[in-house]
Amino acid sequence: MKPTAMLSIALFLSASVATAGEVYGTITQGNKSVAAGVKVEISASGKVYKAETDKFGSYRLIVTEKGKCTITVRVNEDSASAALVSYDKATRYDWILQTTDGKLSLQRK
């Protein structure tokens, strides 16, 4: 393949990723970060994007759809969800997991 064609393809692919919205942030519970491996899902326009937290409770997803989305955090058998909005640019969402009356809830920090 010619170098010019390869460069064109690389530029096209990088442009499509650059227009996608990044959703990132941290999840805490009880004044400390959640453990590594907590499952995070964002549902947008029928698509589901999945990630896991790192050892600092941080997560990061690239969501190609813009607009209203739902984030779901799964800890063991429990889960909690909340609404968020995905934009063209990177957006930080920090969350607090709380357990009230035995039920897990998710609130924006």
C-alpha cells in the first residue's frame, strides 16, 4: 500500500476517534475509592460501553453517541444507575456509591 494511502486511512481513523466523547471520573464509597475491577457500563442509544475501575477507583470510556445516557455501576451482585450526558468533548463524572436500607445508590459528587 502506498504511504499516502496509509496516511489518509490513519488520519480518517484518528478523526473519527477524536469526535467521540470521553466519559471519565472516579467512584468512591465511604470516603475512599472503590476497589479495582468494579464494573462500569454506559448505555447510550441502545449501545452499551463497558469498563472496569482501576486501583484508584477511576474509569474511562469512549462513548460515540451524544446526549442522554445511563451509567450503571456493578458491585458484586448489586448495581446502581444514574443519568448523565455525553458530549463531543471529554467530560468528568465523579460518583459516590451509597448503601441505604440495603440498597445501593449512585449520586454525582
